[in-house]
Amino acid sequence: MSNLNLQVNIDKSSGFCFGVVYAIEMAEDILDNEGYLYCLGDIVHNDEEVARLTNRGLKIIDHEFLKNLKNEKVLIRAHGEAPSTYQLALENNLTLIDASCPVVLKLQNRIKNSHDDNEQVLIFGKHGHAEVIGLQGQTAGKAIVFQDLAELDQVELPAKFTLYSQTTKSTDKFYHIKDELLSRGYEVKANDTICRQVSNRYEELEDFVSHYDKIVFVSGKKSSNGKVLYDVCKKYNANSYFISNVEELEQGWFAENDRVGICGATSTPMWLMENVKAALEQY
């Protein structure tokens, strides 16, 4: 292969948000002292980072496993949990290391405490996502969760309801949904509960990707905000490629002297983007 002489830079504002940093630091502290720790669900939606921490003693468990676990420490990750998890912890004498993101906790609190019992709550979010399950749990499962407007065509909605959003959704899409529901004649109380650390990245990315010939976006396939942020890259730089690890890079994407920008999701570790940069520089 000929030498491509790529100029490679990593986006300074990419990488873990503070909620993820907080959860991982808590996990690492306990792993250093105790050698193992249970974690309810993937600590972050990034397989490479999960593998790194699993090698250090992190044991990823699901809710089914939790039911039979007693007298242990369990980490609650940044996405948060439903009230039923805390109840189970009391019954099983589990110590919860709660690394729920403050932004998510604030949203859970609003959903739980700022409504009459008969008020219908709608949550714009991804079905089955850990954060969304936790949010729906605040309403005893009564909230209606939807990923796009078409789903609501199958639902009989009351004339008046409150709309919330999963914290990592697109701000533009949230306001589009709000406007559309208002135009259909509903009385909508809309609460923009999108994390600004995520939404600010749209503008930063928009600017970043415009300076490069090619963009390599690094993210776990399960990451919700990864999908949203990659769409931003594609919109402002058509030559954007999505990878989850170094092995997925293809030399054929690049031409000699290309300027290449590397960026990632709020769940993408900086060490992984550094590895991608090193691999590109080998070309």
C-alpha cells in the first residue's frame, strides 16, 4: 500500500459526558479496592470500554440476575433506574452505588412529582432503553413511550397531556414533535429535558466536520446519542464513516493527504479515539 500521509485530528469536545465519567470513576475506585463489582446493565453503551472494565473485575448483570443477588454492592449506571430496583435492593440487602446522572435524576423527579395522578405523560424516547425504562417507572408504567410520531397514530390520546424527552434525543426533533402535536389541536405542556452537554455537541460537531475531507465517527452500536450525532456528521460532511472499533477502519475510504477528523458519542472513550488516530497515522 502507498503511504497516504493523512493529517488526523480528534475533536476536543468528543468523548465521555460528565455522567459517564462519574459512573466509570466510581466503578474504578471500587474495583481498585475490592477487585470486583456488580453493575446493572452495560456501564456505558460502548463494547470496548465495557470489555476494558470487565477485565478489571466489573460483572455486568441484568434485572433477572439481580432478583437472586443478596448482600452485595451493585452499581447503578448513569442511565438511572426505576423505583422497583431500589425496592428490590432493600429486600435483598444490596448496597447500591448510585451513579445515576444528575440530569437523568432531575428528569425522573419531575416526571414523578409534578403531575396529578390522572395526567397523561408522553415520553419521546427509545423503546427498551435503560433511561426510558427508568423514566416510565416513575409513572408506574402509565407513560406512553414513542420513538416517532407515526406510533401515536395508533394511540387514543387525551385532549391535554405533558410531553418529556429522553435526555439524549435531538432537540430539533423534540420541538418538531411538539409543534406537530399542537397543530393537531392537542393541549401540550412540553418539557425540554434534553441534556445540554449532548445538544451543544450538535453545533460543535457541525463546525468540526466542515474542516475535514473525511470524518471517522467512533461509537458503540447501542448508543442512542451516537446515532443522533453520527446523523449530524453525515448531514454536514457526506464523507463520514461510522465505526465501533479500529478493526472496522478501511484504508479504501481515504486518499493521499486527506485531512481526517475523528469524533465520537458521549459514551465513546478517548483512548479508543486515540487508537483510531494511531491506526490512521500508520497508513
